Amino acid sequence: MDGKARVIVDAVFVSLLLLVPAFILHSEPRFAGSLAGFLLGLTATVLIGLLLIYPVAKYSHSTRTLVTRVIPLRTLLGVHVYAGIVAAFLAILHSGHNFSSPLGIALIVCTMVTVVSGFIGRYYLPQTAAELRAHQSRLAVLRSTYDLTVSEMSARAVADSSHQASVAAVQGVPLLRLVEGIADLEYAIGSQKTIKTIFVQWMGVHVVAAIAMYALLTLHIAGEVYYGLRWLS
């Protein structure tokens, strides 16, 4: 993740957190049924529907061939991520910060979990994987250097008849520094593998939360259609 993307990601998370106090400071029970609330909800619903384009294009070979001729898969992923962000913002604004039904609460929670877990999978998981590969590559170099250094020390010890010359050769080799570097990298790799495992599990959470979000959204729309749009009355 480059610096610009990292700034955007951090700004989004901070903005979402800042919306939480708004639930306490402001509440408008009838806003969701007003014309403005309806338009916000409709826009959020359309964006949530557009989120399905990326997974369908990614996992369906025929669809991928057709779609990627027009838009690259990487671009679709970017649209998928940022459309999810905007949809979450609009959904919260649409609610008027008034959650009087379990369905509305569950829908907002699933939406937020989907967005957060999607960000983790899009940005932090690849970053962790890249750092892990870099550390593993450096560890391989240090281990190779360590083995070569030990071999050279053994050869010098055998070749030199003078014990003093062997000691001088050993003192000239940064063996301790190599050992410390290897130990530090092994610890860092172990920690990053644990973090990567957690992030991979978060992608499972993302899928489950997204499925629940679409199911709850369908129920929410059905309820609105059944009870009528108050702004028309």
C-alpha cells in the first residue's frame, strides 16, 4: 500500500469512528422515510448492488473475460472498495442516527463489519504478506552468510597451525551480529505469520458479513415496500 492509499484508508476509519458520537448527539426518527432519506438509502442500495460486480467477475471465468475487456480487474477492486465506503456512509446518514428496530441495527452492524473486514483484506493483508516475503528473503541471505562464515572459520582453524592466528581470524568475523540478525528476523517472521493468519480469517468474516448484509437489506427493502414510503403520503 502506497502512502496515498494509506492516508485514504486511515481517513476513512477515523471518519467512520467520528460518526459514532453522532448517534448520541443527533437523532431524527422520521428522516429515513423522508424524500432526502429515501434518496440516500436508494443511492446506498445501488452502490451495494454494484459491489457484486467484482466478486462475480473474479470467480466466474466467463464473466471475467467479458468484464475485464472493458475494465481491468484491479480497477474493479478499487471501485468495489470505495463504493463500499460511500455506501456505508450513505446508509448511516439514511438512518437518521435512529435505530429503533433490530433489523436496522443488524443491517448497520453487518455493513460496518463488511467495510472494515474488506479494508483489512484489501490493504493490510497484502502489506503484511509483502513484508513477510521481504523478511524471509533477508533471513535466507543471513543464513547463507552465516553458513559461509562458519565454513571459512573452520577451514582457517584447520589450516592455521598457530592458535593465535585462529583466534585473530575468529575475532575478525561479525558472527555474533549475524546470529542476532537471524534471531530478530525469525521473531519478526513468526509475528507476521500470526498476523497474516488473523487477517486471512477476517476475509472469511468479510464474506459472511456481506451475505448477511444482502439478506438483511432485502428484508429492509421488502419492509419499506410493504409499509409504504412515508414521504409520498
